[in-house]
Amino acid sequence: MNITKFEHPYIPNAGSDAKEELMMSIGKRNEREIFDMIPDHLLYQKFNLPEPILDEYTLKRHANAILSKNANLNTHLYFLGAGCAPHFIPAVVDEVLGRGEFYTSYSSIMGDQGRGQLQFEYQSMMAELLDMDVIAFPQYDGGSSVGHSFRIACRLTKRKKILIPKSMSNQNYQIAYNYINQIDGKYCELITVDYDKNTGLLDLNDLKSELSEEIAAVFIENPTFSGIVELQAEEIGKMAKAVGAEFIVYADPISLGVIEAPGNYGATIACGDLHSLGIHMLAGAGVGGFVMVKDNSKYAYQLKDMMYAASPTNVEGEIAFSYEAAFDRTSYEIREKSAEYTGTSSGLWTALAGVYLAVMGPKGMSEVGTIIMQNSQYAAKRISEIPNVEIKFGGTFFKEFVVDFTKTGKTVSEINKSLLKKNIIGGYELSKADIELKDCMLVCVTEIHTKADIDKFVNAVKAVVQTGGK
Amino acid sequence: MQKVKIRDFHQARWNEPIVMELNIPGERGVLIPKADKEIKNEIGDGVSNLKSLKRKSELGLPEVNQARLVRHYIRLTQECMGSDNTLGISQGTCTLKYNPKINEFLVKHPGLLDVHPLQDDDTMQGVLEIYYKTEQIMKELAGMDKFSFLPGAGGQAIYSNAVIVKKYQEYKKNTHKNEIITTLHSHPVDAAASSTVGYKIITLMPNDETGLPDWNEYQAALSEKTAAIFITNPEDTGIFNKRIDEYTKAAHDIGALSVYDQANANALIGIARAGEAGFDLMHFNLHKTFSSPHGADGPGCGALGCSDELAKFLPKPTVEFNGSKYYLDYDREHSIGYIKQFLGNTAAVLRAYLWCMNLGEEGLRQAATISVLNNQYMTKEILDKVPGTSIHYNVDAEQRMEQTRLSFDKLFEQTGLGIMDVNNRLIDYGISELWMSHHPFTVPEPFTPEPCESYNKEDIDYYVEVLRKIANECKNTPDIVKNAPHKASKHSPVRIPLHSTEEDFKHLATTWRAYIKRFK
């Protein structure tokens, strides 16, 4: 036999005598015979691929050179948020992230009891954080958690209209909008409710005029995409319930050490993105969605994803875990008969969010919420002192706030370009968000910023807006 | 052949309390920065303006010192069976291959880890370059014309493909097309994600002899109403459909699209392509075939490929190159819109790039070749050496691809013990449970191992010997098997509710607060 050998650390049988041994044992004389099942005309041989970099050291040099082109937290000062933000991540979280036994695991129930416990602990601490009771596996991101929540609300109420704030994150809106669109029409209709242009809060009069017994749910973000804390949340929830609608709250979990838990002001469905709970930005890969409901079977069985549950064993005091709880809901078992599909999503991030919450503890969560509020208010105050620069919306905000540059005659894009020259990544350009805010920047300030960082940013902004016109 | 010696194994068993039980008030896991004194003086506590929405009660999170937490987590991770510490052969269809350490090292480069997805394209040319170059490689490997790396895993890629089918058929004014055809041995999510988009699903049942859909039934299922076919090949059974190009052509002939679920493409990379088989849309799971770890259930990436004709429908944004600069293109008139936040799973794309660059054409072809060779060898070894096993769909039984649907039917007939019992016992040998089959089962007592290219002959022989030993135990010492696992971290949970009933809800505890309520 003429066997080509290919020595590579990831394909042991390709380089050793085993290849020939295996082929002889199953009676294959050449590699073509291994693929006997594929007819000639379906085979392909003319691949045009780049030359490989076979050794690990050169590969590392190659990748380092590419990745080093990217501005990052080590090279630049960031004030950019809009759904992803720089936060402090305790080293213990990264230690668990690096545990190979864990991150290479997948679907073993009895072999991965440690993973089961990690996920159960995450679920348990999320219940405390949000004051909700039942949670399933995560969704892909905050946007898909919104879409899932919308569908749950429609099934629960058998109604087809959902009220959403006009100020909603455009990205999440687009993802959810896509998710409720079906070939035979929409799963439900999304109706926007205006927001107060002075405060950024939901316009309760407009809400009232839209509310009726046709409404499946009222959805709010708290804080809103623009950072505004929706102080009327409890009232909004009451208004929703008065017409028999669900009250869906999209929360930023890192705010919940200082802001009231959605479950404690009337949310019947809570959802959001895990990103702020100890997940690196990873150019957008550090996201994962959650949906939680109260301890009520009608709600719980609407969750589409697998669920890790805890159970006693036959050994006194022992607790074990399985993700097959109420498995007959899922599309793994009932295929197209399930209300929505499920599949692999963001399990690594949920476990790490759990680690983050345990490391932070109640005091850490309260303190991180506090410093974010203090730092962001300080930054807003300093920025508002720049002539012609205004803080939009007078309300209370968390982590992010809107800066209006209209009177400076400068566009956000121009300002950000100038900031970049000083190695500062400025805030999000709100004209992209489709929420009627032109020449406005969404500035994000977190616990990672020092007073010196903020002052540097404010001075840089000041310098830009005070030089020249458009 | 050398006799295989089975190791004496016991998994770590720490009996760690639930982390909430470690609570000791006054202990801290970490200290975090406090606002600068001057900021505090100027702003105050910063939270009084939350008014009635200020959190009133203290969070029910545990207070635990850092060393204790680290012990807790290291112990829990020791109670896992990943492909790093055990043989990942059990989890067929999932491709638990080796996840290279250099990839994990590079994913933590600050030029990826600490990059914000919305920063200006000019400041993340490296990320976009990786996307663009990986796309060129994927196009070549799939025979497709354009790729999107936005879908967060295989399910979302299939969902996105169903949305593209919808958009395409609307574009063609074929609004009467409201059916999608799939096969029972394709992944259930092909049916479920398509039905989430509103399609009526027609499922082709496998032929008893071949395991493949019956051509005549397929012909009969195709109609004016067919919007697309969603099909896996090889299917979950490891059986390759040789007539696949006839299937795709028949779909095209009636104006339907052909969509390929290539979540697991491990047998075909560098061998055969979706393009030659006539597919319009497909996806690769980067967390299977292209070496990203499964991460204990994601995040993954469903790399979505399509033909030129469908490129305009891809989700936003796409990554483009104008000859000197990479950029994100949001301005796409016919796009299906947004399906995932930001850029998708950048880490999985980087790993896929590194995997392909490190192996090259010959290496990729060898990975596929060895994954099939390993499986054909292992299938024969199991059928020869493990008592009570059989293979259904006997036509060309020796021609399975990267995985094989096998059966412990005879073992069950002889001993009353089947795959569930074998699975519990496997843990005692340091091996995770065998993947059985997607639902509904078409083979009794099914199991589906996948000995991909990462495993050498010794690993496979070891695995087969463990199966042989357990099958013998089922005959000779059934009680040991029935009460397994004995050497796992935990004993089996006894009150996990399997059904969505009111009665079962009384013991559904997905959180500690519910557990206390239900069981304490």
C-alpha cells in the first residue's frame, strides 16, 4: 500500500503506522476507498487555499501581527457602550474561563455534574438579582431574549400586539422584529409608545391611549438604551396588568445592585443580556440572553430552551443536576411541534456570569452600581459645562447618558475622529440608532474610569468643539 | 494486538455545597474600585436620584472569601468531562475534537478580548481582516459565494437560512410556497427553526433498508408549495446520500431552494462541497468542525454560506474589502436584516481561521479522511467485539462516514439492560455518556459514537474495550450496571421532572430559592 503520511499534532493517526493498520483492518487500499460512498462527480480537488503555517510559533507570530492592529483597552481610553461596555472583570472569573475540563465539555449529564452545579448556581443568583424564579438555558444575546419574551407573552395572553418604547435599542428591536416575522404574517404587531423629549421617560399618556385588552404585553428597557432609569416602571407595570397584559422588563444586570429588581416592581417576564456580568467585550462575542419568569407553571413551560434543574439523590443531603427538566417542551424532543426552536447558545457565558456574581457578592454589586452612577454623573456634569454642549434628558441615568452637540456645529462623527487622534474611543453616534436623536452621542462611563480618565475625555471633547466650525 | 488495560478511575467527588450555602457575612470575594474622593464630594452617593426605584433589600448573593471561591470553582470544574480530560468519542454528531491551546491563547489577545464591536472600522482592521480571510477560506471549502459569521450557533444559522428562504420566495413573488421538506435523520432544529418562521414541515421517514429518505416519497412530497428542502448529509446515522445532487436538482426544478445543514462537516472538509451537490444555502458549525470548544453549550458560530444569487439577502452587517481597507457593510437593501448583536462570535471565527491556516489543504483533507477512517475502523471493532451490538440500515454498512448509528438492541433482548444503563456505567470508566439519537428514535437502544481525527488507534481500542467490558457486565454482574454510576461526582438525581405537567412542576427547581421551597 502507498500511504501518504502527514505528521501533525492534531491528527495523530495521519502520521503514524496506525493509518495503514486501520486501513488494512477494514480492507481499504487507498484513501479514495475510504470515501467509497461518494460518487466521483461529487468529489472536489481544486481547492485554492492559502499556504498553511504548520508550526505553532509562526502561527502565533502571524496572528499577533493581525490582532495587534486593533485598538483595545490597553491602547485606548473607551467611552463607548450601546449594549457592550468595558467593565472590571475579577481574575477569578478568568481563572474559571481557562479551565479546559469545563470549556471543552458539552452534553454529558452525569459526567458534567460540576458544570450542572455551575449553571444551577448562575440560575440561582440571577433569581436573586432579578427577583424572578424560573430560568432556562440562555439565548444568543439580549436581542434574541427580547424576541423570545415577545412570543411568550403572545402565547400566554393569546393576543397579538405588544407596546414597545420608541427609545428602544434599535439593534434589539431589529433582531426581535425579525424573530416575530413569519411567512404567514407577524407573530405579533409591535406598536411604539412615545417617550418624553425632556426626560427620556416613557410618555404615560401615549401609553394609556395605546393600552387596551388587545395588548399582549408592555415592554420597557430599564435603564433605557439611552441610559435613562425608567422611574415610572412600577406604574407602567400596573397599567399593563390592568388590561391583562404581561409586563416585560429588559434590565442591565450590573445595575441591579442599586436599581430595584424587575420582579419586585411587577415584571412578569424579565429579560436582558448577560454581557455586563463579567464577560469580556471580545469585539461583540461577549453577549448572551436571559429570560426569567415567576414560579408559575404556565409561564415556566413557555420557556423554549433546555433547563438545568436540581434534585435530591438517594444519598442523604446530596444534590445532583440534569438539563432534561421538562424536556418535552423543547424542539430537541418534539421538533416542529415546539413553539420555538432551541439549540446551543451561550453556556460558557452563563457559567461565568454566575462566577462573577458570587465573587462580587451583595456588597460588590451594590458598590459597582454606585460607582457607575457617581462616575457617569460626574462625567455628565463636566461635559455639560462645555459651552454649547448639553445633556439631553433631565432624568436619572445609569452608566450612559446622551450628550447633544447640535449647538456646537460639529457632528458626532467629526468629534469622534478628533478624539481618536488622542487615543480616545468616544461614545456611540445616536443618529445610527433610529430614535430621533441627531448630533447626539451616547457616552458610557463605568467603574473602570478614574477621575483623570474622565477629565481627559472632557478636556478632549472641549478642545474639539471649540476649534473651528463644520 | 496488545491487550488493552482498563484504568482504575474515580471522578473527583467534592460534595461542594451550593455557593449560596458558603455565605459568611463579612467575607469578600473581591474589592472593587471606589469613586474618586473629589467625585464623591461633588456628586454624593450618586444613587439618591433613583428615588423609589432604589434597590431596597440586600441582594441574596453569597459573601464568600476569594480562596474558598477558587476552591469551589476548581472543584466544580474537576467534576466535568470535557474533551480535555476524557475521550470525547461518546458525543456523536457533536464532534468533540481537540481544541488547540494556541487558539485559546490567541483568543485572549487584548486585540480581540478588549475590543469593542462598535468602534470605528479603522480601529479594528485586524478583526475585520480575520473575518474577511476566513470567509475566503470558507467559500473555497464549501463551494459557496458568500458567507456570514453572524449566527450564534447551528440553530440560529438554520433559522437565518429559513428567513432567507422566506425573503427569497417573497422576492420571487412565490408567496404560496409555505412548506419545507426535511428528513427524520436531519437535526430536529431543521424542522423546528423552519417552523418558527411559520413554515409547514414535511418530514421524510427513513427507508428501513437504507436509512435514507425514499426517492419516490420525496418526489411525492415536492409540490408547488415547497419553499425549500433542509437536509443533512451524511445524516445523523453517518449514512451519506449518494443521490444528493438529484435531490437538490429536483427541488430547483419546482422553484424551491436547497439548504444544507452541515453543522457537522467533519467528514467532508477538503473532500466534497455543498456547491457541487447543488445547494444554495448551508452552514458550518465552527464549534464542531473548525475546532472551537463547545464551551459547555456555546457560544458557537453557525457560519452561513450562500450562492451568488442569495448573497444580497445575507444578514447585516457583512464584512467587505475595498482593496485597501476592510469595512462593515450595513447598507444592504435586500438583507434579511439583523439576527444577532454586533459581529457574532468573533472568537470562534478567529479559531476557525487559525485551524485552517495551521492545517492547510492537505491537513484539512487528512482531518476528514482520518475522521472517517477512524469511524469505519471503530464501527467494525464495536460490531466484532462488543456483545449485543448491531447496525441497522444494513445496506453499505461498512460505508458510514464520521459517525455511526449503532444499537444495543440485542444486549437489551438478552439482558434487559440497554443504552441508558450502558451510559450510566460509562461514567465509571471516565467516559461521558454516549449520544443516543435525535428524537424520535428510529433504531432501538441507539448510540452514536464519533471518533474524530483527534483520537489515535489506542484511544479507539480503549473505548471499544470499555464498551465490551460493560456489555459483559450487563450479562454477568447486572446489578453493578443497574446502580451505576458508582464513581461519578454525584449519584443520579431522582426527582428531575421530565414532563411539562402541573404535577411535575411541584418538583421543578431551576434555582436555589425554588429548591428550598420544593425540597427543603
